[in-house]
Amino acid sequence: MTYLLGIDIGTYQGKAVLARPDGTVVAQAVRDHRMDVPRPGWAEHDADAVWWDGLVALCRDVLAGVDAGAVAALAVSGIGPCVLPVDGDGAPLCPAILYGVDARAGAQIAAMTERLGADAMLDVSGNVLTTQSVGPKVQWLRDERPALWDRTAAIETCTTFLVRRLTGERVLDHHSAGQWTPFYDARAGTWSEAMCQGVVEVDRLPRLVWTTDVAGTVTDAAAAATGLAPGTPVTAGTIDAAAEAVSVGVRDAGDLMVMYGSSMFLIQVTPDRLVDAALWSAPWLWPGTWCSMAGQGTSGTLTRWFRDVLARELGDDAFAALCAEAAATPPGAEGLLCLPYFSGERTPIQDPQARGAFFGLNLTHGRGHLFRAACEGVAMGTAHVVETFRAGGAAPSRVLAVGGGVRNAVWLQATGDLTGVAQHLCRSSVGASLGDAFLAGCAVGAVDPGAIADWNPVERVVEPVARDVYARQYALWRELYEGTKGIAHRL
């Protein structure tokens, strides 16, 4: 028997899938962990406790009772782009600074943009600087932690850290590197000496490879920790959102993934390199392929915050109860709007100082109205992103929805109604770890890259039904941000 192992480390949870080459899932495992917010606008993970210990536990969970020698390959994915400085022995020097939900480097974004030029960065990397960018966070380390920076031998992200612990090889896939703005030269497919100058030496950055390249094999030390067999091939891995897109069949130009996760993330495969300052551009997972991306700052994290602050007494049934209360409230939440910018916002407004708000409250509104408005606010942000794709000439031809948030019927339907697109849902919503297992199979020739439709076929389609109801609400929602952003910035 041959197995393919996929492991994903997300913002709040790690998942593992052990599958056969025909897509049959043999075992699954889930491990929760925490995201630390030591200050407003910061977001961190302990790389040892969350990333490595999480992977070790997930490996041991899914390999229980299985011949580890039958695992043909392992692929990992993880949140990103993150910034983790490590010393010469590979030990983390501080908690990992997470992706765009961490907005600490605002001053560095402004200074680097002025020094390098937004147009120059857009030309080289395909992106401008935002809270998602790696460059300003590396500069933040230099500016704010100089003693730590002097000890920094390398900069890693989640997958780089995990693959190095497993194999001894420090690598990064081109898709992930495309989001290490401004360091990556998208046209040349290399690190840009000019964009790195004065911030980080190129030799402190990982070696670039493609997602399904085999980075190395499991070392004896990693085997002893994880239960994997020594010599097991390990791929370069990729960012979790890309693996999630693979899991639902995103492959051809026009395919758009909408990922309902801790932060909403959208990836659309494009026929050519699409450069738009309001979106993110990167190579896709294979040579000669491209994608355009967008990410919202708070999505599932907003519903989690709502539960913890306003529905804690509901216990384990909180989300189901909140969804029921929201479903009993009409679309539009009877005139209540929510700006979901509780961690600033990424695409398309690129405003780390944006703030959340509920607007239009009156004494008839209850918790169900508030929760519906929160879900609709996130959906309106997604509609804003899809508008931006269309305006950039990348109207989606097929939309595939995935992630834990698809179980929230109010959020799912509102997204379809506001964007006006049908959403295809596949049989499995396991997500990135399933995509990882598939990519592991592609890497060692055990799986045909076109076979994902057999692994995870489309099971149902959610059509938009209440587009007219939201037309007025959405226009007012757009006005609400413009009318209040000055106040938010001053706050």
C-alpha cells in the first residue's frame, strides 16, 4: 500500500491527511493552537510550539497503525508569508511575525515605498508594499531589534522552517516567494539584488524551487521525532491558500478559489502575469503559470471574536446558535452595516489603519442582527475584491468555495448574493492538507496533476438569490468606509 501525506499549519489549527494515490482518505488529524496578539496590530506564532510541535503531533496521529515506510512523499503547507529570523543553528530568535494580519510595519512600508518607488516595485515584483509584504517586516526587525538582527543567519517562513527541520534543506517555492515583496523578481524568477539592497543579503534568503520539487528527504533526527521513515521524500511545500485552491480543483485560467478561513483569501489563475496595485501577483505552482490574489484582514477571526465576546455563554454550540439567530434575521440585517476591518484591511483598500464598526444600530437590533451584519460585512469585502478582479480584466469563469466558513450558510449565501457568482462546493472541505497530499503525489509521479477532480468532485452549487436586496446596502457600505477612514486613522 502506498500513501501520500499532507500537513497544513494554519492560523488557529493544523490538519493532516493521509491518502492513497486514488484520493481515498485513510486518516485525518486536527490540532488546535493559538495565535498570539501581544499588541494591537501584531500577530505571532511560536514557531517551535505551533509549527514544529504541531507537525510532529499530526504526523504521529495519522501514522498510528500505519507502516511509515509506505508513505511515498510528504508535502507541507502553512500560513504565509511570515517572517521568522533564525540563528546559525536554525533556532528561532523570536516569535514568527505572521502574514498580513500583522500590521506592525506601517512606518517601514512608507519609508521603503519612498526609497524604492511604488512603480519600480510593481514592475519588478508585481506588487506594492502592504501589511502582507515581507520586506517591511524584515526592515522592522533591523530597526526595532538590532541586537536580534545581528544574530540573524536567515529569514524563514512556515514551510521553510518545517522543511528544513524535516530535511536540513532551506528552500522556498516560487509561489510563496512571489509574496515576499519586494525581494522577488517575478520576471526573472530570482531574488532581486536591487530590491534586497540595504534590507537583507540574498544569502540570508531561502533557495528557490518549485512547489512540487522534492526539497530533500526526512533525516534520522526528524524521523525519530515524527514517526516518518528516514529517507521519505519531502516537497518544497507552499502557502496554505495555494494548497487549499489545489484541493478544490483550481488549475485553469479563470478558476477562482474563495477560501472562507481565518482571513478570507482569493486566488485566481490568470493566463498571463496580471499586475494591479490593488491585488497581489505571483507565479502559480508550476513553471510558466501565474495567479492573482487578494486577502481580507479579518473574516473567520471576526466571527471567532464575536463568539468569544458576545456569545461565550453559549459554549460549544455558540456558532450554530449564532448562525440560527442570523438566519432568522432578513438579509441586510434591517439596516445594520458592519465594517469588518478589525485588523485593518488588506486588498483592495490596503489600509492597515482601517478599523471595524457597526453602524446603523437602533433599539430593535439584537445579537442576530449583529452577527448577520458581521457576516455580510465580510461578504461585502469579498464583493469589493471580486469587483477589483473584474476591473483588472480577470473576471472569474468558475468560482470554487472552500474552508470551514462554508458551513456558515448566512456568510456563504451573502457572499454569493453580493458578488453575483455561483459558488461550487466540492465533496471534501478538508482543505489545504488534502491539496498537500495531492501535491505530494504529483511530486513523486504517483498522481496525475489533472486528477484532482476525481479526488474531490464538485458536489453542489450555491446560486445567488438575493442580489437586489443588497444593492443599496453595498453602496452605503462602500460610502461608510470612505466617510469614516479619517476618523479611524486619527483614532
